[in-house]
Amino acid sequence: MALNTSPEAPIPVAQVSRMIGGWIDRLGAVWVEGQITQLSRRPGAGVVFLTLRDPSHEMSLSVTCFRQVFDRVADVVGEGARVVVHAKPEWYAPRGQLSLRAAEIRPVGMGELLVRLEQLRKALTAEGLFAAGRKRPLPFLPRVVGLVTGRASAAERDVLETARQRWPAVRFAVRNVAVQGVHAVPQVISAVRELDAAPEVEVVIVARGGGSVEDLLPFSDERLVRAVAECSTPVVSAIGHEPDTPLLDLVADLRSRTPTHAAKDVVPDVGEEHERIERLRERARRCLDAYLEAQERGLADCVSRPVLARPHRMVEERAGRVEELLLRGRRTLGHVLDRAGAELEHTRARVVALSPAATLRRGYAVLQREDGAVVRDAEEVAAGEALRARVAEGEFTVTVTPGR
């Protein structure tokens, strides 16, 4: 759209900027390939800023995207990475700046592969296949060790030689398989399942030497990861070198840094075990000696006590105390009996003094009629009536005569 302008009738900068923005808004979204040269992710900010550069033409464009768009590839994309961006051109009118608003970012080449592996890792983690609670402990001294590795490989040699140096009697069940290429995954899965089903095999090692990311891809295959997760026998992963982390490392019960370390992790060292046994024996001997010495000191302390040095002393002391209590009891009982005797004599004297027999001994007599009634009044008897007279020393019969 042509504009009629002249030196005498110019248009303002703001109007020009708005017009350019309008033209750019009519453009649709495009796929753009380039290399990230600058990346800015401020903490808490909802927008990520980056610069997309074309190395062959030395040209760059500013790109913005929402944080959730960039977070999808943040684990495998950084400065220097080649990416393909689906973006729409935008014009920022206040500053007259052109940029691209990205709706999707895809890594190119190895980055895309790493993204797929990361997505698979997150999915399997969500299922719980990598949970620490699923890890099984390794046996201390396995009878037979299963080994899945390449034929005549350095990994096989390292595992076997290291294990036999540590424990010469160890036995291995070796399964040689392809460790890269299209046949690697099914062969490794078949070997792992075969060893897992063998009752004599107590632990399985899956070993491979170092290599590129592409070479180690079979050990991040979802089918292999799930097969290892289903095993009832503990599985040790020894893939590549220490920095290499295929998904098999995460699902295995133990991840060893290298095949050599896998042999050390699974098979104990006979020399070290002998030394450990000797240290434990010496420690047990010292503990037992210390215990016996403590018991001897305690026994000596007990023997040196007076109660054991002169065992009859306690009996003698108690015998004196018993004798003292016996004498005290006898005195107390004598006092009680004497006091009771005195009280008895006093009571007896009173009884004797008040007894009718005592009165009779003073010359008195008790007159009783034939029916036994005591005569208390002279009017109670008649002349000529026979009465029984009771005196102190017997009784006799009297006849009542009329009185004057």
C-alpha cells in the first residue's frame, strides 16, 4: 500500500511502526532452522528470550517463547544447539524491533534423539519402574553369576578376569549377544530372561564397553527396560563408561560405573574377606577379654567384701541380737506374769472376803426350809417346823420353837 508523503507532509514514526506491524501480522507462522547463540531464562519470568543464528550467512533473529514451550526441551537444548522452531513473526512497535514468537521448538539430529529418550524416561519414571523401593539387594556370594555381553569383548574379559582374581571359585553363565544394531535388543532380552529363569543364577550382569550415544541406544530401549523390570533375579547394569547413563542403569537393581566395577560390586574379594574375618575375630577376642576382666574384677570385689571374707560374722551378729531379744522377751513376760499374779491374788482376797463361807466361819448359819428357800424373817416359819441349818463345817436340822 503506497503512501502519499513528501518533505512537507511526512508521517510520524509511530504511524510507520504501526503500519509495519500490520504488514507483518499478515504473515503466517513458519518453520525456521538455526543455532541458538544466546539464551536468557530469568527466574520467575514467564517468557524465555533467545537468539537464533544462521551460521552460513552470519544472520540472527530474536526469538521469544513462553516458558512452558521451552521447558519441554530444556533438558537437551542449550546455547550452541541446532533447533527447528515453529514461530510467527512479530513487530514490537515501541522500539521498532522484529522478533519471532515460537510455539514449538525441536532439536535437530542428536538433540531430537535425546528429547525422545528424556520423554521415555519421564514416562517410565511416572510408572514407578525406576523407584528405589523396587531395587533388590545383591547376594553376598552368588553361586552362579549370569553375564550378558558381547562375544570376545573387552567387557566380558574385564568382568571374568576381575571376578576370578577376587574369588577364584566363582562360576559364570555367559550369554554372548549383539550389543549394538537391530539385533541387540531382542538378543539381550532373550538372554536376560533365560538367565532369570535359571534357578542356580543368583545375579545377572549386563555389560558393554564404551561407545557413542547411538551405539548405546539398545540399552535405552523400552522393551529391554520393561524386561529387566519384570526379572525376579537382581540385575546389574554396566554399560559404557561412568558418564554414560542409558535407561537400563535406572531400572537395574545396581548401576556399576564400568564392567570392571560390576565384577567388584557382585563378587567379594577373598583377601579382603579374610582380612575382615581376622579383624572381626580380633575384635571379638578383645571384647571377650574385656568382658572376662570385668567379671573377674567384679568377682574379686565380691570376695573382698566382709560378708564373704567372714561369712559367720553376720550369723554371729544376728545371734547376739536374737539373744538380746530373747532376754528382753523373758523379762517382759516375767513382768507381765508378776503383774497378773498380783492382780489375781488381790482379786482372790476380795472374793474370799466377800464369800458366804467366810461369813459362816465367823459363826453365822444359813437356815433353809424344806424346799430350799432361805429364811430371812422369823415370821416366815411356824412353831414346830423343821429347818436345815448350814454352818461353815456342815449342816444339821433344827426345830422351831415358839419364842417369847
